[in-house]
Amino acid sequence: MSQVLASGGKKPDVQISEVGPRDGLQSTKRIMATADKLRWIAALHAAGLREIEVGSFVPPKLLPQMADAAEVVAGARLLPGLTVMALVPNQKGASAALAAGAHKLTLPVSASEAHSMANVRCTPLQMVDEVRAVVALRDAHDPAVGVEVGISTAFGCTLQGRVEEDDVIRLAVLCAEAGAQEVGLSDTTGYANPAQVRRLFRRLRAELGERAGAAHMHNTRGLGLANCLAAFEEGVTTFDASQAGLGGCPYAPGASGNVVTEDLVFMFEAMGVRTGVDMARLLEAREVLARGLPEEPLYGMTPEAGLPKGYAMEAAHV
């Protein structure tokens, strides 16, 4: 079923940006084979997901799970209508991602200085300079390639503790001024609560308008869906999620559990909010993931409980 058909013939109301092949796989002990990654990405695409973060361009010695990022980007580019996204921490990573053919680059810019130094060995302000350099590199290579920033640890940090909201917004504005087309907020450590999410996204949208980007929430303390709903109520329309809840951050102790794609899609569709994702095919993609990563724990309430009796996506939109 195509994205349009999965939405009852109408354009989706929200975009689910699948980050499992990057954010999820970077945290697994077992390295997923390239062919299995591509089968999983193809299954996610078949379910209607149209933006997928397929890898990160970092030194293989740091994240061996991402050593095949260029090959995965090349394979994913063959899927029609898919925006192939890659995480890049710096100019070197961006150059490699551009050479591989990524459609969009994502830079992690942490609001916590402690996390920033642990994650990318730069201060937050140094990362703003990196954003500016990556934008210039993109302009020279292909201006059509998107550049977005996710403000990491925007809601708190396991290393630093409290992160001041003024610092988060100030950093987001600096990233936008450096040329990022979108700047979103990431709950890297699972510290966020719905009131905080509403407050910060309201401020972000007031400062950046249409350049305010995605909500990237973790379910570490069980508030992932509640935080996504809070962001949606503040006007956010793009949400990162990871199939089966895979993921976390290797440089943020205690961080775990991205929002489960299956649960997020079910929540929105049950509300009558179109995602463009076909739930049956999304569950089939979960099976492809399970075959590619045997013995890896997979999470999600909806896959465990099943869909409600008589549930149909079309009926949710009546």
C-alpha cells in the first residue's frame, strides 16, 4: 500500500521519520549485515515511511555498526520517493555522506557542554561553527540536499544534569542563523515531561517559525508518547521514531529506548491523524528486523497487544 493509500487517499497530517537504521542499530551489540539493513529499510518504505535515517558517517572504530553507511545510502536511494537521511557530526562526515548521495544531513548539536564533549569532542558553540561549515560544503556540492540540526539533551543531560531552557533556545537560533533549514529538539536522555515539551516547542516555534523542526523523544521513563502528543499539540508535525524502540545514545549513560514507531503510528491513526503508514506492513517490517537481528530485544505495546477488534485505519479517519 502506498503512502497516499495508507492515509485514505489524502496527504499525511504528520511525518514519521524512522531513525531505527541509525539511532537504533548504533546501540545494538550485534552488527546487522548490510543486506539485512537494506531489506529492513525496504520493508519500512513499503509500509509508507518516506523519510528514513539510514546511517551515520563516523569513524568505524567508534561505531562499527555504521561502517557500511555509504553502501546503505546507495541502496536506499533506489527506493522511490524516499528521503535518505544520514547523521554527520562534522565536515568530514558530511563530505562522505554527500559523496554517497544522502538527500538530507542531520547534525547533532548538544545543549549540554558535557554531553557535547563526550559525543563529538566539541563545545556547543564550536558545533555551531561546524554547522556553518557543513552548510557551505553542501552549497558547493548540491544545494538541494537538506541540512537539519537536532538539539541534543534539550530537556536534560545524564552527565550535566539540568540544561537551561534559555540555552537551548539560544543555541537553536544560532544553528538556524548558521544555515540549518530545520532545527528540532531531542530528548536524548529521556528526561522530558509533557509540560516541558510544550513550553520549549512553543518557544522554539515562536523564534524559528517554519524552521522549527522535529520532536525526537525517548521512552526511557515511559513518557515518550505523551511527550510526542504534547509536541503535536504545539504544532509539531515531524516526529522521529524507531521501530521496536531500538536505540539510545552511547555517550549518554542511562539513555535508552526511542519512541516505538508502531506505537506512535497507532496513537496518531487512532486519533484520526494521518501518518501515511500502513500498520499491517509496518508489523511485517518488524518481522524483517527480527530476522536480521535475532535475539535482540524488541519493544512496543501495540505489537504485543495487537490491534483492537474491528480496528481499521480507514475508519479512524471518518
